[in-house]
Amino acid sequence: MDAVIDTYRQQEAKGFGRKHSRRPLELKSSTTPPGNCGPSQFLDTQVFQCSPCEEPLVKSPAGLRCVCADSRNVTGQAAECNACNSCNLTACELLTNTVILNAFSLETRAYDLYAKAKSQNLPKLFYSNTGLPPLSFGKNSKINFKLVKYDARGNFLGWEDVTGGTLQLCADRQSVLDAAYSFGTSYEQSCTVQVSNLLRRVPEPIFYEMFLQFSNGKGNWLWPVPVANPQLQLNSPASLRSERLRRFFLVDGLSGRQGNLSNQPASVTLAAGLLLSVDLPTSSPGDQSAFLLTVKYAKQDSTATTQVSFAVSYTHRPGTSPRDTDIALAILGSLAALYALLKTSSWMRRSRLQNISFIILVKFFAFFAGALANAFFMVALGTGIYWLIVFKGQQSAAVEVMVPPAGSQIETNFIIYLSCAFVLKAVDLLHLLITQVTISIFLIDWEKPKEKPAFKAPAGGQRAISSVSIWRTFLIANEWNEIQTHRKLNPSLQLFAVLLLLEVVGLKNITSRDLNLDLHPGADAYLAAWSPILRFGLAASLWLALGIAQVAFFTGIYERFVEDKINQFIDLCSMSNVSVFILMHGCYGFYVHGRSVHGHADVGMDAMHACLRKEEENLCPLRGLEANSDVQTFEVLLTDRARQLYDKITQPLMEGPRGERVRVDLHEQRLRSYYTLNRFLSSFLEHAYRDMDYIVKDKFFLERVMDMEFQEPVDMSILYTDASALFSRTLFYNNELALLVFDTLLFSVVDLGTQDFLLAAIITFVVQKLVKILRQALGRRNLAAKTLVEKQFLI
């Protein structure tokens, strides 16, 4: 490569690198040594002799070489460069280096002289905006960069590859250093170094020009890479401010020396941050170069410790994906608002509310929060899966798509969507918990006393003591208490399976910002930074897939062949001769018909077995509420009068004790209310009240789909047949989707903040347990208050 530098300069003098020139430098061999001018006139000219008061900055056995940055030396550089147009390149290189050394401003004498120089040998200071020929880079292919090196005196030092850490001031393994130039790998490297160590490594500045080496049908070529210096202050015309440089340095310990060369420099200018930006697709780069090197310089004390970094980032033209995401979010958000309006309207009809009130607005916000959370979740999940497939699935010879870089608008919007989804879903879960732990529930005991009460309380007007056993009611209350947090999947198994796939199998390794699909990278391999979009796309997909698989197995196999707790609860109600009446909203609820077809359930074991044999042999009626029907679960829609009477009877049940004497009287009053409500509901279900009767009917298909009732009960309540056991809506069982989405979002949000799947799993497990404990505790307290079953019996 050393042999082509003269060819490079000759072609550059002919126009390469100037404005509107699109010809890259062709690599050709040459036997002419670079700078073939004989002895350098720069060493002998009197113009560059330092004055007696000046201390030369560089000495060598060949004689005195001045690199003094005073105005006379700079003027001499310009004069020498112009005086020897045909042979002396060194003076021109030295003048250019002097301009570059002023890393923070071009308003210097050196740049003024450079701008006025007429020499054809003057190196190009600025990159010509000539674009880049169409190039194609395959998956994980190496980007070949070459560096031209010059010393502080303008001497050409040769060509060098960027591999091996040439531009990286942080020491590391060879494989890690060279991974920066693997196409498609987003690279980050930073460390803290002593400035004195950098000075020992680079005792005097070395100036670089960076070139991209590529091949096409016409041969091998070099193309200059533009260099951006954000700290460079320009008060020049606007057209010059957008120019990119072609030359840069890493460490300058000469400009800060004062008095004597052996003195430590007062300050050191160093490249604290290098960022190589690649704009995709390189196959159609347009007028701008696809590659850009940004160098951020900083001045540090020679004894200081500083942070240095080197990074490679890829940007992809977003195209229509942001617009498509906004359209999808707008459509789903509108549907969420419509869904919330329908749910609020249904709730108002079921609660018999006509006028807009604060509680209605709160309900609308709660419904809208849940629906909007699902909309944000779907958009975020679609974004994650899209980039996971499009970026990681590239198998073609030309890589044209990259995952959005850190801090990009797409990634920022994604994090906002995910955060909003989690917050809104948390509100939705809170609304679900409040609704479930405030339901009105009563256990109707159909058992009739076998004989008249043997004992009546002596106080006049008091109730006779019942001879019906209460243990059957306790049994149903305990079973209801157990199934309150029953779910269609096992949360612990879910966490274990997700962690097994992500951490042990190694699927998490495909969420890095590179094109590698290696599940177990080697110890020496460079591990690119994680992409939050890819991590969420993978983790959420696995979580949902495993959750859906668990639900499918549970409902399709386990419940069918092993254990179905919901239907077992219904069977237990029938065998216990106890029904369950639930009001979830004002006039809407559910009814589980548990009246025994045998008339009695408080019997011995032999009688119970005889009853079961009769049912097996179809020698008794069906268990359904209506004759010749086996439907035992219903949706209930009460009239206003029925609900008012229900509230009047249950009012003593809602009152708390206020004193010892009052406590005894209140307890007696609550027992009376219990038996009164039991008689009222059993009589109501037996059609004993003609003015508060009910009808049984099926819902229309549209009513089932929209989960609302088109007909309002006026004179008669309505019991809608329910073959799906919808009373489980008051349990975790029939809210699995909401819980699954919340768990997914919780796991993903914790991972978003910690980048640690294991910690996310631990926090998710803890939150799941806390939610379950809270639901059990509040549900147990509500059950005890509404059914008069003391909490100590709910085990």
C-alpha cells in the first residue's frame, strides 16, 4: 500500500476529491517512492529556522525541524508549499496538519494561509460532497477501511488497516476490537484512561485520513470517509459550515507544551469520542456519503483521568413505518374509545343509572384505560415482532435494514407506548380488583328442617332456632374462597419456562444490535448492546405463546380429563343443596342453581350414595332451574323493585358493631336478615311473588357478542341462560387475558429498565404473589361480610 501514495497524490492533483468529482481513487502499484523530491527543502530553508528565542518542538539527528505554531512558522509553511509546486509535498502536508491541530476553531492564521494557498499539491482539507457509489454489504461481512498516516512534520508514514485497535484508545481483545468493523454490528466501547498513558502511547500527533476500500467490476477502489468535528467553531459563510473534514488526529501532546520540549504539556487535546455512522441502505446512498466519522475532541490536563469511547452506529431511513404505527395506534385508540363507551353504556343500564355523574365518568375512564392499554400493547408488540423478523431475518447478500438505533424517534416512541400500556393496564387491574372484592354475594340454603324446632328462644318476638345444619353453607363458602384466585395457567410454571428459553437456551442473545443468531457466543466474542425493541418483541412473544399454550392445555386436556374446579363447584352446590346469588353491578349479576333434585342434602353417607346412583341411572329430574333442563348458571337482570327490596333486607348485614350491647342486638338483627333474605330469594326463584316474578330466556347472538342487554326489565326480572359459567367473571378464572397481558407488561417493563430477565422474573413473581394475596384477603373479608360466614371458617 505504501507504493500507491504517489499515485494517490497525482490523481488528487488532477481533481480527485474536488467538488463534483465522483471518481474514487483506483489502487495501482507504483515503484516511485512517495514524495520523490530529493532532500526536503523544508529542512534547509531559512524561513523555517526557529529564532533564538524559540525552543524547537522536535529535534532529530537529521537536524533542526521546527513545528513552531507562531505566525512566522505558519507563513513559512505556506510560502514553502507555494514555492515548490512540483516536488515538495511535505510543507503542504505540514500546513494542513497545522490547520487540523486547531481542533476547536478555524479562525486561525494557519487556515487563512491555507485558504490563500495556490499550490496544486495542497491536500484537500474538506470532504467533497460527492456521495458514494452503490455498494452491497453481506451479513456480518467486514468493512475494509484504510488509513493514510502523517506525522507532525507532514511526512508520510504509510497506510494502515483500522483493525487491531488503530483508532480505539481502549485496550481489549483482538476479536472485540475488530468486531467494530463487522457490518451490521452496533458497537460501543468506552473506558477510563490516564492521559499520561496516552502520551506514552502517542508521543506526538499522528494525522489520519480514512478511506473505504471496495471492489466492483472495474477494479479495487478507495473512497474517502468524511470527518465531522462538532466542536469546530466556524464564523465563515454558511456554505462552509456544513463541510466535512478529511483529516483528524487522536492525541496531541505537542501544542500544549510550553518553554521546553521536555516539559509536560499544560494540556492535551485528544479524541474523547469517535463515532462511525453508517447510513443504510448503502446500495442507494444518494448524494450524501453512507459513512461518516464524528470526532469529538476534548482538552485535558496531562495528569488527568478521562473517559474515551469508540462506537459504530447504523441508521436506517424509517420509510413508512412511523406513519403506519401512528395510523394503527389512531385506529386502535378510536376502537378503544368506542369499546369504553359501549361498556359504560352497558354498565349504566345494568346499574339503572340515567344521568351523567362522577362515578360514570370514573367508570368510563377505567374501561377506556383497559382498552387503550390493549391498543398500546398491540402496537408495541407488533413493532417488536416486526423488527425482530425484518432485522434478524435478513439472509440476502445485501443488508439494507437495521434495528432503530438507541435514542432514535422510533425507539423513543416504542418506550413511550410500552410504558403507557403498563400504566393503563395497572389501572385496569386495579379496577378489576375493586369490582371483584365489592360484589354482593349470598348463599341460598334450600334445605328444609326435617322436624319443627325443638326449642324457641324465651324472649318474646325472637326467632326460633333453626335445626338445619350450617356446615353445607360453610363448605360452599370455603370452596368459593379457594377458587377466587384460581387461574387457567400456572404463573410459576410460566416464569420458569420463559427463563429457561431466554437464559438457558440462550434466545436472549438474538436480541442484540447485530445480525448474529448465535445462541451461545464464545467467550472472546463481542456482545453488542441489547435492543429494547427486540428484547420486548422476543420476551412478549414467548410469554404470550407459553401462556396461550398453557391455557389451551388446561381447558382442552386438564379440565376435561383431570380436574375442572368451576364445574366441580357447580356440582358441589347441587350436592349441598345450596345456590349462589351474585350481584356484580346494581341490578346485574349471576345465579348458580344448586337446589338438590333429591330434596335433602343433610343426610348420611348411605343416603348420599343412593342419591348419586339415582342420578347415574336417570331416575331423578335434571338439575336445572327449569323442568327438563340441565342449565344451572344464569345471568340475572333484576327489576328496580327487586333490587330495592334486596338492599332493604341486606342493610343490617352491612352495618358494623358499635358496642357490646349493640353488638348483641345487631348480631341478632343480622341473623334475622340472613334468614329473611334466604326466604326471599328462594321464594323469588320459586315464582312465589307475582309482582316480582322473572322469566328465563336466551340472549340474542348480538347481545352475547357485545356483552350487553337490549331489553330492560320493567315488571319482571330476566334470567338469561348461561352455558359458559360467566359467573367466573367475578373470579380470576375468567379474566385470564387481562392478567396475562399485565404479567407480560410487568416483566417487559422491568426488563426495559434493568436489561436483566432474571431480575424481571423475580419482581414479576413477587408482584404476582402480592396481587394474589391482596385479592384473597379482600375477597375473603367481603365473602364473610356478605354471607355471614365468619372468617375463621374460611380456610
